Amino acid sequence: MNAFKRTIEQAIKQYAKKYPVLAVTGPRQSGKTTMLKTMFSDYTYVSLENPDMREFATKDPNGFFAYYAGNLILDEVQQTPALFSYIQTLVDASGKMGQFILSGSQNFQLMNNITQSLAGRVALFKLLPFDLTELKHAKLLPKSYAEIMVNGCYPAIFDREINSKVFYTNYLQTYVEKDLKQLMDVRDLRQFRNFISLCAARAGQLLNLNSLANECGISQPTAKAWLSVLESSYIVFLLQPYHVNFNKRIVKTPKLYFYDTGLLCYLLKISKADTIYLHPQKGSLFENFMVAEVFKQNDHKYLHADFCFWRDASGHEVDLIIAHNDKIDIAEIKASETIKSDDFKGLNYFANLEGSHVKSKHLLYTGTHNQKRSEGNITAWNNVEDILK
């Protein structure tokens, strides 16, 4: 399916005229190949997951680039790190913009090679599963927030109408048995699967790495390494605490989130939307949904905003802080359709500390209508893009 354009296409087209190399990262199955083939239909496409192509590129890079002269899309290019130096030489010699389009699903390996060989020559993009604005434009967004949370936002679920449980069963198996082996040596795959499930149980919460390691029966350094792998392959991400110290009693531990709530719900064995409404982790799950959505919108619109949260030892908290230069927007996330004045308490407390730096206050909730109140904006889950404006 590319019945509609991905939001990020606008930025990719713009920077294809300004950089010789473009690199698009993102998780497997997020639609990178479909998008790039459609956008750059006049480019030659080569997948380096193909063993024959990989051998050709690795053993005879000069012959490879002589054969594939001209504009080129190189998919899963992190598989052939030797190519990056050759790409550098070619673009420096040609001076041509948009000559190479690179894509990959393993961010650590791809970024490591780009940093070493292509710094200053490449524009970086991140394509994540569909965001809510894209689904709205395609008229695919359900009326129920719980339904989209359980189904997830991977393109295959929509364009091939794959049952979400079937999709995530296969997705996880492919990830564990294929990608994981390329990134690190994990001898006990069942233990790693258990680790991912334990991460799911902590989604939207402060990350206690020691507790996570102990419950999984692994060392703290192993837990840290495994978490890094999950980050690098776009399964999870960490939201860091606000760096300004009002006092020494602020929380300095990051919070853990999943990029896709469909995978999160699958790991928590939530298969029906109705389960979300009464689930004991409803608040954390909805928070994960909203924070991940803001991250997706930011990447797809190429906004480059910075995100963090704030909490002090007394329980005052701001779920999401969005920093644009010297101004910040702050948001509280409530898994409720009813908003009370008290719900602005944490936002007001923080705004009093920060003063004029706070540009706007938002309360994200499970209702479907935006409201403007004297204390701030009440923003519906299906209008979450409004807090990035």
C-alpha cells in the first residue's frame, strides 16, 4: 500500500536537492522500501539482504559501483560497511545531490558507518510506523483509541489486512531469530523474549535497570546491552528527565516506552480493545501511546524538537516537555474522558518554576474534542499533532 503519501516524503524531497546522500532508518516493516521505490522510481534499487548482491558489493565494490552507475537506492546497507568509503569517494568526485539513498533497520550499525565515512554529506531521516495524522488522511483511523493501540500502526496490518496478533507473532520471531543474531550473541533466546516482555510490563514507567535485570535473571551489564539493542532496532526508546536542576530532589532516571503499542499490547497479552479500558496499566499504556505518537510526528515532520519529562521527589510531574530553542511546551497525559481543574496541578506547578520559558500547556486525554481553558489546552488523543504546532 502506498495509497497515500507518508508525511516524511516532503522533507526527503527537499533535502535530496541539498545533500548527496540521504539515509532513511526505521524498524523493519515500517514502509521504507515501498516509500523509497515509489518516490525514486527512476533510481536503481538494490537490496543488500540478498546474499548474491552482498557478496558482489563486498568482494568487488569497484565492479559493483561500475555496474550500478547512476542514482542508486541501497537497502539494508549496514550489511556491507565496506561500501561507505566508496560512496564517500563517489559523491565527493561527482558533486551531485541526491545520488545515493541509503536505508536500514539497524540504527547503531548504520549510524556508526555514516559517522565514520559520510559525516556532513548525508541527511538523516527516521520512518516509523504510521502516525495518527497519516491514518486520518487515509481515512484509516478508528474512532476508538483502544482499537488503534491494540492493532498497532505497522503498514502491513492495514494494507494486507493481517490480524495484529498474527503480525506481531511473526514480527517478534523474525526480529529475535534474524536481527538479534546480527547485533549480538544471545545464547538463550527464551530469556531474551522474557526480557522484552518484562520491558513491556514497565512501559511508561521509570526504568529501574537493576530490578529489570534481577527479575530476568541476568546481570545489570547484560540488561543494559540488551536494552541498547532494543533501542537500536526501534523496539523501545528512553525519555530522559529534564536537565535543569531546580533542586537536588528531582528524578534523574529515564522512562521506558515502546515505539508501537500494537507490539506492546501483544507482549502484555492484550488482544482486544475492550481489555484496555479496564486494564490495571491503562494509564501507563495510554501515556506510552501518546508519547510515542509525538515522537513519530516529530520525526515524520522533520521538526527536530527535543523531548524530556520532569518529576520531583514530592510527586510533582510533567509527562512530556517539548523544547524548541529557548521555549518549551508542556503536556500532562490522562487516560480519562473527564478533565478536572486538579489535572492541571502538575503543569501549573512546573510553569511557576519555569516562568516565561513555558509557551503552552496541554492536557492530552482519551476524549475526542479539543477545548481551550484558561489554565491550558485540552487536546484529544486523535489531535495530538496539535501540541507540536
